Amino acid sequence: MTAPEPERIEALVRRVDARGCEAVPAAGGGPFFCRVRGKVHRFSRGERSPLAAGDRVLVVRDGAEASVDRVLPRRSRFARESASGGRPQVVAANVDLVVALLPAAEPEPSPRLTDRVLASAAAQDVEALVAISKTDLAPAAVVEDLEGYYAKAGVPVVRVCAPREDGLPALAARLHGRTSVFVGPSGAGKSTLLKALLGPLGPEIATGAVNAKTGRGRHTTTSCRLVPFPGGGWVVDTPGVRTLVLPGMRPADLPMFFPDLAPFNGRCRFQDCTHRVEPGCAAAAAASRGEVDPRRLDSYRAMFQTMLEEEERRRRSRR
């Protein structure tokens, strides 16, 4: 009697660890464990792991054994930089919506990280919105200022407070039927918010508090995973992200991914104006007139400088 031929199926990666990954069949069915074939590691393109939550893969199943044979092309990828300067870690793949989580308090709000998340989403043609969290812990004026900052930039904004359930129905409506990822600093309230949104699926998500000495949050999520969203869709639960990699983006491309600055491209005195120090800059003039929030222009300039420095580090490392 001949043994049955191995089965080849498409699957969705839910979680990755050192041994392999947990996946679910794309056609439906329960999760199963997969090992990762050596050839898959060889094509990881300088990333810490060849797989990420949300990846679509081809799996070979032979009885009780399963292995990832190939990673299918990604529509999008979001990666965090290594604190030690090593290879970046992709935290989510193939997402349709990015929720940039911005705490109004505890820790202090940092729009510059949020701006970096939004630019990364725009560069990959992925829809994004800003969710202002912990609105119960900040003065109303602070929340209104953050909301106005992004509304003026043309970015959708929703206020959320998990304990009070404020804004949860509006946010849930955006998540339904899609693959979404929440990106924000540690302590932004992501885990608490996900528990409130996921209902019975939420208790497995740990929550924590902000460190009183540093003002930074503690990582309560230690690995990335894909969690089913009630009624349809998926949410990628990720550890807090302090620095996000901007995939394949050149500094000169950055103005295109700031919707409030893009209209001024080509309207400056110099065609190659970077909206930083050049005279006759239309974006700078608009900021002085109040048409663009000067803080957004400052944030853009800081990101541009960071990208130049990152580009120079990569150039030196290749020598």
C-alpha cells in the first residue's frame, strides 16, 4: 500500500516562535503547528525572522507533520528596529488598516512616533487612523489639541477610553472584516483596549502599567500574534513599538507621505525643495500663515533628518 501524497495548502500565520509558527488554513479550520524549512530562512532579506503574524504561506502537510515551504508576496509589512542595531523584526504583514495609538497621558503623548507610523502606512498605500487613548487621564484641552493636530492634517481620528467604553463602537466598525494592526509606544493602553474590543477573546491579553520612574510603558505583549476579531477580521497584537522602520523609503520621498505637506510639492522656489532650510519654501510659508500646523512641519523635518542619518549608517555598514 503506497503512502498518501503530502498535502499542499495555503495558510495564514498566527504566531511565530523559535521552533516554527502556528498557522490556520486559509480555507478555514483549526490552528496547527508548522516547522519552517531551511530554504525559507535563506530568503528572509535581512530580517530577524522570515515569518510574521499575518503572512500568507504555502504549507506542506504530511500526516501529523507540517512545514512552511514558501512565503507568499506581502502586500504590506511593518517592522520595528532592533534596540541593539541588529536586523529589524517584522511585527505584522498583509494588514489593511493601521491604528496609530497615541496616548493622551501616561506616558506623555509623542506625536512624532505617530507621524512615523502614518508615513510608513502611506508609503505602502495602507489606510491609517489615529486613536487617541487614555482620554480619561488627560485634560480635555490636551485631547482636543491632539485631535485638532491630526484632523487639520487630514488624518482620521477617534478618541477611545477602554474603561468608559468611549469610542469603542466607532473603532470596532473600522476593524470589522479587515486585518488590522495597532502600533504605538509601550504603555499606550493597547492591551487594555484590545481586551475591551475583543470581548471573550480578550482575557488572554496581558495588561500592565507605566513605569513611574521612566514614564515609559512596560511590554505586556512579548510576541506578535494574529487574533480573530469578533464578527470577522483579524487584529495583530504586537509589543510596544518605539521606533518603526520606514521600508524602502528615501528621504526625498517623505513629503508625499505627509498629506498636509504634499499639496506644496512643486510650489516652492526650488523644485528640489525638501521643506527644511531652503528659502522660498511654500510649506514653511503655509505654516507661518497657520494653514499647516508648525509642529507637523517640525515633526516632518525631524523625521527627514533621522532618515538621512539612518541612510548614512547603512552606507557606512556596506563599506
